[in-house]
Amino acid sequence: MIPGGGRRALVALVVAAVAVSGCSGKGGSGPVEDTGAGSVAGLPVTHFESGLRPDAPTPSLNVSNADGGEDDKLATAAIDDVQAYWGERLPADFGQQFEPVKSLLSYDSQTDTEKTGCGSVKKLVNAFYCPVDDSVAWDRGVLLPMLRQRFGPMSVVVVLAHEFGHAVQYRLGDKAGVGKSTPTVVKEQQADCFAGGYFRWVAEDKSKYYRVSTSEGLNQVMAAMFLIRDQAGTSAADKGAHGTAFDRTYAFQAGFEKGPKECAGMTAENVKARLTERPFDKGDKGKGDAKFDEQAVALLKKSLDEAFKGAQVAAPEITDGGSCRTTPPASYCPGDNTVSIDMAELARLAQPIDRDAEMKGQDPGGMGDFAAFAEVAARYALGIQKGVGASIDNANAGLRTACLVGAWAAFTNRPGDLRLSAGDLDEAIADLLQPESLVSADVNGKRPDSGFDRVEALRRGYLEGSSVCSKQYA
């Protein structure tokens, strides 16, 4: 976040019992279905080991240069499975028959020099679709094993499903509205969305190769998508822009909830209206990360007071120490309506993410300043909810809290004493995907099992405004 000066227009988050209104929504298409913490986009919350089925068949696809290892098996099964999905959806949704891709290539980026119609794969740590020769290729040497080891087998599947989404764009042509002048980030949003549609099909138990749980399984998929986000400060207008984690998970969830037609309807116009990817503001010497100290907490308190003043209830005080430590490093204390924080621990959380360490699978250090601000804001929001008589001790309270944090983030996305910066929303998502995150936790620190739901709640508050928070998570 950016400490700054100047006045801003106040937008109240008016909370009345469990009805929340204010903060006008940004509109646009996207995920809309959810029935609270007991459901993931209408599907039950499930817990089991995600990955290849024990009785999965052996794919009959021809893959050039394959070595028969675990990652090639995962990738080949993923391609065969995704093609089966599109064999159903293209005729049903778009009235045309599906044609498999013409060739598949496996390679080791450390040693191989094979070529596709798009060039050599030498030193290319990637997976990609090449429209020149209608091929899909993947790096089995570095990329796929790194993803599998860190996030499980379904992270390999989501990468291949995304790349195959580009093959689908090529087949749909005008039906997907994609042409030579279409910005890269729009094509990437569609491909992420198509991957989400496929994962819904798997979650509905329609795949003969894979199973994915809607709790831990989708959590791993979301974590993998977070890793492959663009660097904070990237402009959506950049030629190679793929999107922030916030933008990419939005598209994936839109496909999961609404299906391929929603994805094909993503255009430069409606995508641009909601994208969060932007360069750092001029004069932002901290590149989006402010120091978490007493001054920052004072600015945070002022911002929260302004945002929630429409509730017309006593605002919680924020104290270093305080009367309770129930959910460190930030706790809401109902007895005296205070938020008790551990300044030193939150300052550690607020340290910038070490992107190089993160990509190497090492400890990335902190999660960025907005992760720390969001944890405190979540505890503050519990106080506001208690003040108006809403529940604060169940899973829906946790999702409602995350939603209100998203609405507050939108409130700060304008000039003021504390302003949202490029990369801040991704820091919130990083925190939400952690098992100990407080952003979507109730007063006792309990949070919904589904990271899909936790991320969606924050995003809905940000994009649609605070009115959706209690309507959806009553």
C-alpha cells in the first residue's frame, strides 16, 4: 500500500444486521454462484487425495520425445482428458466438432533443442501451445516436476489445461472473438477460464483420468496459479502480460462456475474494465510495500474508520498488545471491542515477497504489506459485524469477513492517506491460501476449508461491493 496525502470521497460500508450495502459494484461478467461455506460453486466441499485415478487408462496419444516418466504420464493423461472434455463441450456450447491437436512434444529444457513451429525449446522452462503447427509442448525437465513437487499432480494438469485453452481459441476463431489485435492478457484470461471449465467437469466426477477435491485439491490448483502470476508492477498493456494472481484466479473461477460460453465472451472491453494489473504509481519508492509500523497502523485505522462509518456502530480500537491473543498476530476481542495486534510479527509478515526465492521453492520471507493490513482489517471487520448483530463465530462469518476486506480494499483504491498499490491484492490472495490465514477466519480463527471460496469472497467484495457480502454469506 502507499501512504499518501490528500482527501478522498468517502464511500460508506453500511452494515445493518446481516445486510451489508454501500460501495457500488464494478459490474462486468464473472463468477456469481455460491451458497456459503458449505458449498464450492454449488458443489459439496470434499476431502480426498487428488490426482490420477487408480484405474485410469493408459493414453494412446503419440508424444514426441517422451521419456515415460511421472510428469510425462501426468501431462499425456491431462491432454487426453482435456480433449475428451472439449469433445463434449464444443458441440454442446458452440455447435462445432472438436479436432485434436496435430502434435505433442515433451522436452527437457536443460538439455533438449527440439523445435516446434514457434522455435526451439532450448532452455525454455515453459509449457505452450503453438498455433503455427497446432502443437502443445511441455518442459518435463524443470517446470512440471517443480509444480508437481510443490503443489501436487493437479498443478501439472491446470497448466496443460490452460495451454489447451489456447488451442480451443484457435479452433473457435470468431466465436471466441480473438484475433491478431487481441491483447495477450485477454487471450490468457480466456485460457485460464477454459481451464476452470475443465476442472468443474473433473470435480463433477466426469473424468476417466483424474479426481480433484473441492477443498485441498482446488487449493493446490489455486496456489499453482498464484505462483505463475505476473510480477507486481507489470502493465496489462505489456505484450507478454498474463495477469495478476487476482486476475488469473478470477478467470479460472468464472470458467469453473459458468462454463466455456462465459470464457468465450471475455473481450478486450469487458476484461479491461476489471483487470487489476497495472504499473506502480509514480513516486512509489517502496514498489507497493510500506513499512508496517505505528504510523502505518494509524493510517490503517483512519482508513477503516472512514470506510465503515456508515455502520453507525462503535469502531474497534487497534492496540499493540491488548486484552486478548486468541488469533495471533491479530485478534478481535469482543469484551472490549479492540483489535489486539503483535506489531513485530505483523512487520515480519509485511516484508516484501522474495520472488526469486519463491520461484526456487524456498522461503519467500514475508507476504507483503497488504497481507498484514488485510489480517488487521479482517479482525476490525469482525468488530463492525458484532456491533450490528451479525454472527462472528462460524464459517460464513469468515467468508463475510473476507468479502468485507475486499470491499475495504476497493475503498482504498483511490487517492488518500492509504492507497491500494499494484500487487496488493495478490498479497491478500497469498495470505488467503495459507492454512493459518486470518483474512477469512471467524473470531476463533476457524476458516472454511476451501481456498476457492476464500479467494472468491475477497474478490466479490472488491468487484461487487459490500452489499454482496451478507447477501451471499448470511
